Amino acid sequence: MDRVAPDPPFWRIHMQQERKIIMKKKSVSLLLALTLVFSLFPAAAAAESGAVTPTPPEWIKAEEYLVIPDDAVYAPVNWTEVEALREDARQGELLPEEGKDWAEGSAGACYETGLVRLKYAENAGVETQEGRKAFYSAGRAFSAAESQWYSRWKEHDELYYRLDIEKYRAWLVFSYAYVNDWGKSLAPALEALNMSADDFFDGQYMYLVSEENRAKVIADIESYRAQKPNQDGGITLWIDGKQLRMDTAPEVRNERTMVPIRAVAEALGAKVEWMQETQQILMTRAGSSIIMTLDSTSAMVDEEVVEMDVAPYVSVARSRTLIPARYVAEFFGQKVEWDGEGRRVLITEDKSVAGKANLEAWALPMGAMLAKLNAGNPTWFGLYPRDASVAEKCQGTLTSGTWDIPDRDDLAYTVLAMTIYGHDSTFREMAEDVKLRTEKERKEISEASSAWPSYMWEYTEYVDEKWGDRGIMAWDLFRMSNLVQWGYTAGYVTYEEALALLEPAAMLLCESFSSWDEAYENYLDGYNWWTRNNVLNQDIWETQRGKIYLEMKADPAIGAIFDDTLFQTGVIGLPEE
């Protein structure tokens, strides 16, 4: 396979030049060095950029707490308000007067408001009339969060459905009388999240739902599921086990399933362009291009002519251009299967290209923390099941001011550069500089700028002494897993290319640590050092991210990915061509 990045010497030469600039500036002052270094490298992932680290309130299940990606509520000034509301709730505050209980602001602000309302219900007594009003108010807040999130992405994704779950949980607790079809309205969310009715009723406070209403919900869910399957005999399209929603139904021509252009292509992260003059469709993904021409069976795949047995055409019914699903998927390296009984086209990643490589097994635990913090699935390579909205969001994360990665070349550069140097290089330079500073210089620097609080002198010395040559490398290496997975889902790189990009980081991690506990401890120290968290006198496993890691390990659905035998097995790379 052609590598997606320049040869390693290029990276090293470029980064050495940057290091010379840094070292030259260091003679001025530590503060100036900090400023320069911080500007040279992308900071953390979206959830970490200049924002607080959100933590769940103690009155809800930590595993059910949601973090809204890139939400304004996590800005320090807004999070201060959240903490104030939480403290009022802890002190016994009740639901405000009518007219003051509506959630406003971002999706995250509405969600956090809903959580506070749950505590108001508890304060009032969950089975009292006032308590039930608070549950209803919480449901309205979750509904507002759901609406705000949808307005950002115009798609029903995993987070949308999880907010939907919380909305109906709160409303069911509130309800004295069952509202017809609530169960049917809830069913799509359960289906999307692969949840059963038992999973739904396992939520906090759900013991308050009467057995009668519980039975009605279950009956409605069963009714929905009985009526849903392909009553019209139509064909449905599924990617990674998730049905794609299309405004034009698939059609069959010459025994091929024809679908709207964007149904498959954009779900795989491809860009689609209509060329009016030539009547052609151009699809690009991961450095590959496909050109199809209306009413022609000849396709151009990476400048090679390929003959198809069916041509793209315009559907008369909806004026949509339809293309053959199988050809498009296979041209982009996907596995396509036909489920005759369910009349479904099933598209999944063809992972046979990885051979016996165990790189995905390394990628999952390395990327688990940010996957969890960003409402992703730590056990799913790519973090989220693929569709057009997810691809768009991953593209947005990569092109944000945090990373500024607009294409596959920049992705390759960033991953390899951060693997070789990254924030660990900055830490090592700072650790050496700290050793040279007198007490007077330390005091003057800390007083001059809040960018380097006084406790950072001791904390830098502590981390340096603790980890030695390993520095804070896991902080860099783990985030590289998320970058390559975002890049894969965004359509920047193929599955094979994503694994190839991650291989150097996995090898360095394997050489430097002996267990996931040890690697994550290094990651936590790196995160806290980089974000300037004062955890000197705190057990690292009692920090918010430390607790999240331990919870993931204890979760039967996630814990298996943290397999320490990988460190004994070593990294098995991609097969040689």
C-alpha cells in the first residue's frame, strides 16, 4: 500500500527546525517559550480545547452522563453557572416558579438544566406532586437539549437518541396517566441504541413508573416493531448495522440495487460533486476518486476504466440521481452482502485487508477515553456507526481550530509529528528548563502570568521524576488513536491507512509500558500537566478521568478491550505487499 505520508526523514528534519526555534527563544524566558511552543502544536481534542472537563453530578449514574461535543456550556464562565445551579440543588433548592423552569441556551446548557431538575424532584420528594412537576420540567429540558442538538446537525444520531431516552424517562415518571403512543415514539431510539425495554427501565428513578404504565410502554414498543419490518416489500440499505434514511427509496435495475448518490457515498465520508456539463458524478474519498456518467456503464476508478452492468440514471419519481450501491461500496473497499429474507443491502468495512494485524486491538483502548467523553463507542473502530451526519461531524472536529486538519495529508503529518514529538517534547523541554530556574525566577514567572501557576514547578518536577524518559508520551499517543479514527470516519483515510498511521504510536506505547493501567496513569499525568490541573495531593484515580477509566474497565461491555496480553504479544503490523 502507498503510504499516506512523506518519508520519516522529512518529518524529522521539519520538526528539528521547529525545535531549534523553540530552544533559541527559551533563552528569553520560560513564559515566552511556553507561548511559542503552545502555538506550534494542536492542543487537545474538541472536548478539551480551552474548556473545563465536565463531571456528572453525584445524584445521577455516572455511566449515563452525557457530554455534548464542542458545546458552549463547557466554557469556564458557563460551567461556573452550572456548578452554582448544582450547588443550589445540593442545598435543597426546589423547582422555580412557573415560567422560570424552561431550559434555554445550548444543547449542553439544556441538558445540564435537566439534570438539576432531577435533583429538584428528589428534594421535593420523588412521589409528591411537586416532585412529579420537577420530573416533567426535566423532561422538557432534555427535549430542548435534543432539539438544540438536532438543529446543529439536522440528523438523528446516537446522542440525539440518548437525549430522547432521558426525555421519556423523566416524562414517564411524571405521568399520572399514560400518554398514548409514547412507547411507539420511544421505540426508534431503543432500536438505534440497540437497547431493550429492560435496558430502558433500568434507568435511574424508573422504579417510580407504575407497573400499568410499564406494561403499556412495552406493548407499544412491541406493536411498533411488529408493524415496522418492510411491509411494502421495499429494499433497505444498512451500513455497519444501522439503517440509512433516504428521501428516495432504492430501486432495482438489472438485478442491481440503485440508491440516491448521497445515501452511500456521504455515509462513507465521500464528497460528491455533480458536473453538469459532462453529466458526471465525481465521488472522492481517502485519496481515491470515482467518476460515473449518467446512462453509461463505464466508470473511472482512480483513472482506470471499469465496466459496470448497470448505469446511473435519474429517477423519474423524485428527480434523484441513482447509482449502483454495490459498485460504489466495493470501489471504496467495502464489503457488500444481500439479505434476501429481510430485503436488505448490508455494507460493512472489509477488514480482511488487515490480515493478522492487531492494530485495531491497540487502537480501541488507546482511543477509549476521548470516545467516552465525546459520546462515542469505545469498542467501535471509528468511534461511531457511519452515516453522512457522523462523517460531517468528524470532518468538523478535524478542521476545527483545535486541530486544523483539512485533508488526509495534514492528518498524516499531524499524527506522525505528534507521535514523534508532540506535547511530550514540550514537557521534556520544560522539565529541563524548570531545573535551571532559581526560586526567585520561579516566583517572578508565576506572578507575571497565570499561564504558569506556582504549583506547576513542583508538578513538573514530580511528573519528570516519576516517568523519566517516558515523559507524558501516552497523552500524545492515545489522542493519535482518536485522530486516525476520526479521519477514517470522516473519509480522509481508508481502514488500512488508518491502521498504518497508528502503527508507530502503538509500537512506541508497547515498548514503553507493560499494562493499560500503567499507560493510562501516564496519560492522566500528561493530561493534568498540559491542562494545568493541580492534582499534586490527589490520587490520580480519583480524578474525573481516572474514574472514567476505572468505570470503563469495570463495564462488561467495554472492559475486554483493555487486554494487557497485548503488551506481551507486541504490535503485529499490516501484511507486507
